[in-house]
Amino acid sequence: MDLRTGFCCALLLITLSPLSATASSSKLYIVYMGDKKHDDPSVVTASHHDILTSVLGSKDEARKSIVYSYKHGFSGFAAMLTKPQAKTLANFPGIVTVKPNIFHEPHTTRSWDFLGLDYYQPPQQLGLLQKAKYGEDVIIGVVDTGIWPESRSFDDNGYGPVPARWKGKCQPGQEFNTTSCNRKIIGARSYDRGISVEALKNDYNSPRDIDGHGTHAASTIAGVEVRGVSYRGLGTGVARGGAPRARLGIYKACWMGAGCPDAAVLAAIDDAIHDGVDVLSLSLGGAGHEVTGTLHAVQRGISVVFAGGNDGPVPQTVTNAVPWVTTVAASTIDRAFPTLISLGNKEKLVGQSLMHNVSLISNDFIDLVYAGRCDTESVALSNVTGKIVLCNAPAEAKSTPPTIALVDAFNHTFVNGAKGLIFAQYTTNLLEGLAGIERIMPCVLVDFEVAQRIISYWRNSAGSPVVKFSPTITVVGEGVLSPRVASFSSRGPSPSFPGILKPDIAAPGVAILAAQGGSYEFKSGTSMACPHVSAVTALLKSVHPDWSPAMIKSAIVTTASATDRFGMPIQADAVPRKLADPFDFGGGHMNPDKAVDPGLVYDLDAKEYNKFFNCTIGLVDGCESYQLNLNLPSIAVPNLKNQVTVWRTVTNVGPVDATYQAVVEAPAGVVLFVEPSVISFTAGGSRSTIFSMTFTAKQRVQGGYTFGSLTWFDQSAHSVRIPIAVRTVIQDFIADTS
């Protein structure tokens, strides 16, 4: 956003072509004009046409060129323009920025119980879910691939009238009419302008969801209880959303084969602001691209939750890293799908699978063959026809991610007549990738150690080596190491905003069972983690309707857990698996019941973000200091040379009379001093207090990041913890020269 006028910027997406230009020379651009207030949105649209007319010289061309007009949360438009037209428009009075349209991608039963949000609680032990009345009448906007309204998860039986404050609409279209909405799905819109005709042929030109991604997210957030749900017999139980009594506003801005155009996403956000949503959930993004238009929603009291991306475990891949949103990492839950592998020598080993199709599983032993990396040449030399094939190539793992290697191994073995696959991998979770494979051929995932034992049997077998699979079973509980940060979950620090610690929080995002079309499917991704935080955000908003988005985010981050239920540090799946740090999971793993009573919060007037936006486009100086002192529930110091002091303010939302002691875990190589180290609140006194943290480098080195934390502890029920990341440097703008 650009704040040359002192207001938060508005975005314009303009695709314009001059009378003499060819269609192929024009592109879609977003024009951002600032946070303008208008009583009559139709006047705004007319002004946008006037601006375009002055550039194009023709009202007719301006009318044809404009794609979206943004008029509720901010002023701007999207239109088709040539590069010279865009350059001319950028210099037009009142225009803040003109940028090319970019495309974002969607990020992809047990999880709510794992988080402690039990649906049924005794009266004396009411948790967040019950205190929030199950999210009754909170309105959650979901910007995604649409909705499958017939899913049982969206049954509106027992719901009262649609909240009177709702201003949205149910937009009819292909295989979707006004009766597709109900008292659960209270509104649905789609944004097809700017989408190619070819892309629209692959999708429903309506809010209906052909992909399933949006339906899965929406049901995870607010689906009603549906009993007897499973994925072909696995994960059997009750499927439900985290805020099952909340209402849903659906905004289809993502299209099959076309992704999520920035122009459409911004139009969806603009409409959601107008419609009256309380929370916005966006399981989408793209590395290096930020959806800055969400600031306008936050400045109107709407909490915005984003997926952090699926490009891990590589560092500096986290996206949606602007400070006003909650950015979510993905973690595992306490559920596994072990599959017994029986060898001909009576040895029994265990892998993981989703082998639901029992008809594909033989009760008899089948010949086993080891085909190395399972590329074209090795499969051709191994005679895999009619056999179960072991693919094990640890030396290739450094250059070929398991997600790609698995698909290649399946393709090479299946076309050559294999009857089954054992695929070796390092510690990552590929269950999502098995869903399609195991409809065709049994496949079991093992690690390299198990693979080596199978190879040893194959090489040393006195006769023909054979193997047999048993059907997969579901295991839930303390025997499963959880939570762990998922390998695919994108990691910090943010390359765009290193002074903002991201992601903010981790939540379940691996093998989440939720609605897809008329059935229920497992999906994995930060797209699945984001809806969990969106639902908890809605519950907190129900219990604390006067809390700002910053307070709700703070409550979630500062009450998160950095340890598992055994008190051991949470681990992160990576290469190799390691102890998780703030760039993996922010404040830690979400703990909803603690978030409802955080004791202290780090509040922030949303107008304070305006200057940050100006920093992102280079309009002001002193941005590093400004980022450090944004009142966020985290601290990132990316360039500590000698010493720096950072300021924060905490607000008491707990007992009126309270005293908190600072507990410091200083990052390695850094001295951290907190002043004051004790803060007190009394009846009649201020609810807020300011404190400082001074960071001093112990030695002059060009180092990497080290991590720590600051916890305010009241010796009772409240432990308010923020994560800290510090990097010492000697040379400016050089991260690590070692």
C-alpha cells in the first residue's frame, strides 16, 4: 500500500489497451488509489471510468477495459492496459501504484480433538468452543475455489435467520442457483472476469467448487457435525469444523488451471468488507507476492488469516508475511496409518499407507524386486511385471524432492506392469500423494532404514524373495510423535520483510479429513492449517467481540506451545528432522483453550500499519527501526551490529490486579536486558504498560539467526510468551558469509 496522502493505499487492477493497440499487447494491471471513503460506491466506479477515459481518450474503451472496480474497502480498479498506458496512468494525479496482475495458488476429523476443542464438555469444564457458543452467528469469509453446497457439512438444519448485518448475496451461475445458499452458506460470489475462456471450460462458471480445495477449507472452519465419516474406511469418526455454528460467506477467486488472480482476490476482499464478514480466511499465496489489500479489511476490524506456503523445508520461503495478518504453518496430528509389510523370511516391518481398496491387496505373497531409483532404465532392467517393486534412492533425495520422486516411481513401475510399490523416503509426509496412486496400485511408504532391511532380505534370500501387504489401519493417540512441523510447511525468515517474524503460529495441516465434493478426503498443506486458525479466530471474536484483530492474533501467538504433550520440544520435519524454531512455527503450536484467557495482549491500532506499507514501497526512511517497534507479539532483529533497543506495550485483559515477572531466554551470542522486569496492574490504574528490550551482541561476527523468547509470568494461570529471532552482522545487507 502507498500512503502518500496519509491514508492507507487502495489497489487498482487495470487492463487497458489503446485504440491502436492489439489485444495481445495489453495486460491486466492493478491500480491502487488509497483508502478513500465514499458514501455512494457507484460514484467511485464512475470516477474510475473517468480516469481511464482521460488516459485512453474514449469512454467506450474505458468501459470495455475495466475488469474490477474496488470501492468498499479501498479505491482502485483492475483493467487491461498496454505497458505505455500503465506508465502514463502511474503518473496520473491521485494514483498511488500501478502494478501488473499476479497469480496466487491455493496452498493444500481428528484435528479438533487433538487441539483440545472437544465438542462435548461437562458444565464445570467449559472450553473455548462452549464459551463461544460454537461460533454462533460469527460470519467467516472464505476466499478460495468455491463451495460444494450439497455437502452434509453445510446442512443448515437448526439454524436461525441470517444475521441482519449481512449485506452479501448468493450469485447464481453454472450448476449453482440462489437456493444453493442457505442459513449456513449465507452468501456466495465468483470472480470470472479476466479468466481465460479455456480456463473457464475446466471449471464451473459460478461459486460451485470443482477442485474441492475451497470446500475442504470451509468445512474445516465451520462444517456441522457429520457422523460416520471416513476416507474409504480410514480415519473413521465425526467430521466437523472448529466453529460449527458460524456462518459462511464464499468468495470464489481461484479457478482450476488458472490459479488465483490478484485482481479477483482483491475484488473478493473488497466485497467481503462490504458484506460484513468478521473473519477472512485465505488458503492461498505465492512466494514473493503479498496480498496487501487485506490491510483495508483489518482496518475495519476484520481478522485476516493466511496460509504460510508449501515450499518448505527451505528457509526464506514463507509468504503472506505482512504484519497485520496471521500467517499459519502446518503441523501433524496424533494420527498415523501404519501398514504391515510381511517378508518371505517371516520378518515384519511397518510403513505408512492409505490402502483402502482391499480388492487391490493380495492375501498371498507376491514376488519382490528391488529396482534402485526406479527410473526408466532401472525399471526396464529389473523385470517388474507382476511384482511388488522397492524404490530406494537416498543419493537422489538431495536433488529430487520425494513428492516428485514418488510420482515418477509410480509412473515407471505401473506402466511396466508392477503390482505394488514400496517407496523409500526421508522423514517427510507423502500421504496426500498416495490418494490417487492407491486407487490404482498398492503403495507403502518407508524410510531408508526399513528399505535397507528389505534390500538385505532381497539380496540374501535362498529362494525367490516375496512380500505381502496388510490393509492399513488407523492409530490415534500418544504413541504418535506429534505435533511436528510438516516438512512442506514454508519457513522464515521472510525475504521481503526480515524485520517481521513469520510464520506466526502452527496448526494441524497434515492428512486433514474434510469435505470435498459429496465425499470426504484427506488433504495436507498450510491450506489445511489456515482454516484451523480461522475457526479459532472466529471463536475468540465471539467470546471477545471488543477485541481488535491484533489482540486476537496476540492471544493465539502468546499462548501457543513450544513443547509437545510430553513436555519435549516440538520437532520440525526437515532434512534432517530438527528441533523447531520460530521460523518453523512462530510462537509455537496453537492452544485454543489457553488463547481465550491470555492475561496480556500486544494490541496495535491498525492505522499504525500504514507507515509499514509505505516502507514496503520505499516512500519513507527509518523503516528498519519502525519494523522493530511495531507492537507485534514477536521480535525479529535481522541486523544486530552492536546494540539495539526495542519497545513493546502490553495490555492487561486478565484480572484487574496482577503482577507479571519477565522470564528471558536470550538468543545465543546475545545479551538481552528487559526494563522493567516486573510490571503490575491495579484497579483504577492504566491497563497498558510499556517496556523495553535491549539486545547486545557478545561478539562481532557475521552470523546466522539464533532464537530465544520473552515470557511474562504471573505465577498463576498466565504465561505470555513471544518468540525472538536475532542475527548479528558486520556488513550491511549480507546475511551469512561463512
